[in-house]
Amino acid sequence: MTRDRLRGKVAIVTGAAGGIGSATARLFVAEGASVVLADLDGAGARRVAGELGAAAAAIEADVTRESDVAGLVALALSKFGRLDVLHNNAVTAFPDDGDPVGTPNAVWQQTFEVVVMAAVYGCRHAIPAMLRSGGGSIVTMSSGAAHHPTGSRIAYGTCKAAIETLSAYTASMYGVQGIRSNVVSPGFVLTPATRGLFDEGQLAAFSATAAAGRVATPQDVAQVVAYLASDDAAYVSGQVVKVDGGGARGLKW
């Protein structure tokens, strides 16, 4: 059930063609916001925007290019007149992202560009626009991999940890000017992308060991993003909010 928590606000969602991004964009609009949907998959972003009507605009964007990110802010201002919310959600993963010995330099650099520098560019261009609107909310997507190492994806986990620190600094530096900055850190989320990585048996095993008895959906994550974007979270800033259903079930001993 929606409550118009974002009535009159204008938001940018990156990675908006994916599972979490599209769920967040849909909820933002349902909650009363106007949204710029950005994705490297321009057709996917346009498809989601088409479902949302006049409250949505789609643009193909590569968030590793600062000029593209600046263009997202410019589009929000030209089409909707202001900017209140930035959801740094775009991400990617590389199959060669393994361990500290074997992961190539190029994978480290590419991951850093997509995860960290994209968020830097977002803050750099969104914050001045938000200040002109009287403040705003930045919600950046992290991952449980930032704190719980797995057997691979060292660059991904390391860069996700870095943006948590970026968000904390942003909250501290701009809070007095009305800018809030928070992080959402999901556990395993059942998206089209993760369905492509794991078979049904593996997905069932994840659900069986989850403390909540199931894995997260994109809508579970979107609800938390919408809360942090809204004035309901007016005194919440500099936080990392886990959306992991309590993690894994405890071991009995």
C-alpha cells in the first residue's frame, strides 16, 4: 500500500531497467514522485518508463561517463523543474573478478568506475541541484558483499565498501544544508539477473537457509529506498540499512 510519501518530489534512478531499479522507479511513481529512469539498456529504461506515463522519463546513460550523469540531472531539471532524490543503483559484475592474486587490473578499474566513480559523479552533479530545491536525499546501493566476504568478487565487495564511506562523508558534509545520504545494503535478492546466475536448486537452498524463510524480492528493497527518499526519514542520514531478512539461520550447537 502506498501513502504518497514522495508527492511532488523528483527523483533519478540509475540502473532503472534492472530488477531493483525498475521496482524502485515504479514505487516512486506510485508514491507520487516524478522519475528520470537511466540505464545503459536504454530500451529497457524506456519500456519501464512507458508503463509509468507522464511522471517518468527515460534516458540511455553510461554512469561511468561524467557527462552522461550530468545529463541525467539536466533532464530532471528541464522536464520536471527540480531534483530531490538520487538513487545510485547502477552496478555490474565481471566474471574475472576473483581473488586478490588473479583479478586483473582492468576488472578492478572497471568495477571502481561503475560502483564508486558513478556515485561520485551522481553526488557531484545532483547535490547543487538539490540545494537549489532546498535539500534532498541520496540513496546509494551497497551489498552484503561489503562486509561478508565470499569466495569471489573481491573487487565488487571492496568497491561496495568504499561507497558506504563515500555516503557517510557526504552525509556529514552536507547535512546542515539539508542533504541526507544513506546506503541500502541488500542480501541476496531474487532478480532476473540472479536468476540467470543460479539454478533452481541453488535458489531453493538460499531460501532454505535464510532466517526469513525466503530470499528478498526487488520490492522488499524498493520499500526501504522509498522510505529513505521520503520525509519520513528526515532525521536518518549517514546510515547503512541492511535488507537481508536477518541473514542466515543460526547454527544450533
